[in-house]
Amino acid sequence: MMRIASIFIVVLLLLTLLPQQAHSYIVKSENKNTPSKGPMNSPWPMYRRDMRHTGRSPYGKAGCTGVLKWKVKIGWLISSSPAIDKEGTIYIGSDNCKLYAIYPNGTIKWTLALGDFVDSSPALAEDGTIYVGCDDGYLYAVNPDGTIKWKKRVGEGSYIFSSPLIDENGIIYIGTTGIKGKGTFAAFYPDGTVKWEASIKTASPPAKYGDTIYVPGNDGYLYAACAENGTIKWKYKVGCYSRTTGVSIGDDGTIYFSSFDYKCLYAFYPNGTLRWKKKITYSYISPAIGEDGTLYVATASGWGDDYVYAFSPNGTMLWKCKTVPSGSSGLAIDKYGVIYGGGSLRAIYAVNPNGTMRWFYKINNEDGVIASCPAIGEDGTIYIAAWDGYLYAIEPRDAADLRITAFYCGLTVGHFKIKVKNVGVFPAHNVSCKVKLNGKWYTTIVPEIGVNEEKIVKIGWIYRPILRNPFGACLEEIRVEAEGANHDILLQDGIWYMTIIGPIILPEDVKSLFPSTWRWIPAEEI
């Protein structure tokens, strides 16, 4: 009996232990072998980085200015924004109908030809799949090696400007502007199967909070749709530019949206009730959201003065900072709270958290409009594309920062005079100071410009034959640059008419013959 009782007790113990051991083994197996279904855990997996489109990065690099690491030509009129994977590879679409994968050193890894322009911004899944929309009306799923996994038509399949969103369950959301006035907003499973479709015409990217997807429609309404089945929870008339940066969503679920038509920044509670609205002239760029909830929003007139505004979550304006005229670029925030954006007049800019301008990086091209949203790499590099067809990699760091502060508008003989200042923290060496007159470059090299030093530089010798039309002279561009420094450019947007007779130079017109009119013209007046 004692032996039987002992065996019975052992069996009971084994029955008690076995479920616990089996359960422990299953949990370990799932954690180790089951990949996440959601967005890739990478520095910048999708448009404006996360599902709520905060534009906020945990990465950044300190530095007083921005210096070009590299730029690579990938097409023309680029409106797509970069995504960055775990290895630092950058993915971006182009209007040459291709999707690009680019190594962190600026060399091209692969290109994939798609059916039409790729204005959509890629989104990266945890399993490495790249999702991107195309103007041919298809959503493409692309393998990490650049081959097509599948493609699916969205609704009637026309004009996808929207960028896909991947949620925590791996569901992909994207919309079309449609044809014949009809558009479709759809949810897809990772295998390409349609989960649901809704009749929302949109050119804007969606954002997600909880069980709700938010997307601006081209009809002027902001829609809140159920993520599970696509039914509309609520909509609110906001008026909007047909193609916006979409909404951004705070940590507490507040939905923010900038309307170009109604010139307002809106804040909504998740149930669709208006929380507050503030007048913001000419903006369809919804806020980036800082760690403390501060909202940063850029205006986008595209021609006059533009600003980056900072608002508290309750709608109080904290400051505004004048920038270059802005394009449709969204904003990005690094771990130091520095705000990055792009302008329609050929400049990438950085604004300090206190509202002061940190630096500009100017692009020298007549098609230098920036409609791409910046992405921030793990090393703090800023990636952004422009309509000149280049993807730019800008490194924030301490360096020389050259600025053309003024040029001389008065009689000179054989030379064109400018003032150059180094506002960086290191001296600039072998500074190339150049002026472009009637298509010809004239250059002077300055051996060194020290920290906070401003120098008057004579560029030339300049001579124009007397028999040529003296009033047909055109000043087309002024440029200063040095290796390892941030450069500066003036007159990217037009020309300055001049009078040149032989070596006699008058950088305006015959009125400049009078010495009383001679003066230094500050750069900000040009």
C-alpha cells in the first residue's frame, strides 16, 4: 500500500508541474520566434515616424549648424518623405516612377520601377516589408531585396498621394483621390486582402489612436473611422487644402489639424467635440508634438513671411519664429527638442526649442521647393528630399557657419564687394567667395575667416567689353563655401540688374552714379 500511495503522490506532482512547464515553454517560444506585426522598430519607420504622426524622434545630434554629408540624385519634383529601417537604409519614392533604397553612406542599394509617380511615403513593417502607394492606384508590398511581394488596387484605383499607415496589428491603411469624383479609403491585411473600404476621397495620410483612424477628406471634412470595420464615427467640417500632412495626435488622444482654407489650427477631443481653434494663416502642416506636449506648426504661404509657431496643448501661443517661405514639408523634432523643416524657397532649417533660429542649409536650384517631411536617423542625421530631385543628408554638428551679411551697391572698379561672417564655432579655411554675372563665375579665395569674424571680400577681376550693352548685366547668384562648413547663397530666386562698363561696376542702375545712393545692402533685404 505504501508503494501504491507513493506512486500516486508522484503522479499527482507530475500532473501539477507539467502544465506549468508547458506554459512556460510556449511563452518563451512566442517571444523568441514570433515577430511583431506592427511597424518596424527602427529610427523612422513611416511618414512622420509613428502612428500618431507626432514627428518626434528619440534620436538627435548636438551641433550649432547643419553640414552636408551627401546628396544623391533620385529623380525630380520629389514629394515623398524618407523612411529608415533598422540598418539605417533609407527608402523614398520619386517622380521618376521608382522606389529607392539608399545606404546610410548615400550609395544606392536598389531601385524598383513602379507603375507611375511615387508621391507616397514608404512605411516599413517589422518583418521588413515596405508598403508604398503609387499614382497608378495600387498599394505595393515590396520585399527587403527590392522585389514586389504583391500589389493591390485601392478602390477604383487612381492617384494615391496618401502615405500608408501600419498599425500595431500589421493592418495597412491608405486612401485615394479616386476617379470621377469618387475616392476610397481602405484597410488591408499584410497578405494584401482587403479588410474594409470606406467612401472617403483623400490625398492625405491617416493617423491612428486607439481603435480610431483619422483622415482628412478632400471634401473639407475631417473623418474619424472605426479601425475594425471602417464605419464613420464622426466627421467635422474643417475646410482643407486637398493635400495636407494629415492630423497629428497628442499623448492624451487630442487630435490636431491645420486647415489651409479656414486658416485655423484645430484641436478636437477623441469624440469629435471641438476643444479649441486658433487662427494660423496659410497652413496645411499639422503640428509636430514635443515630449512635453508642445505643438510646433509651420505656415506655408509659399511666397511671403512664414513662421514656425509653438503652442501649449491648451492652445496658448508660446512663440513664433520667422523662417524661409515654407513648402508643404512637415516638421520633425529631435531628442534635444530642435525642430526641423523645409521651405519652398530652397532651404532646410532648424529652430531651437525656445523659438530662435538655429541654422539654415540652402539649396541652390530653381526647383528647390521642399515638400518632403524630414526624417531623423539614429545618428541624428536629417534626411529630406527636394523638387530638385536630390535626397539630402544633413549632419547637425559644431562647425564653421558662413553667412553673406551684405553686398555693396555702389561704384567699384573691377570688383564686386560682399561682407562674409562666420557665425559658427570653428574657423573656416580656404573660403570660396563667388559671384555669378551673366552666366560667368568670378571667385576669390579667403585663407581664413575666424569665429564671429566678418570680412569685406573683393571678388574679381571683373571686366565687360565697352561695346556690349552696359544695362544688360545681371547678378545671378552670390555663394560662399568652405570644406566642412555650412555654406550660404543669395539671389537664388531672381537676379539683380547691374550696369557694367569695362571695369566700372554699378550693382543697380545709372542712379548709382550718385555717391549719396551708395550703400551696403543687408542680406535680409535681398
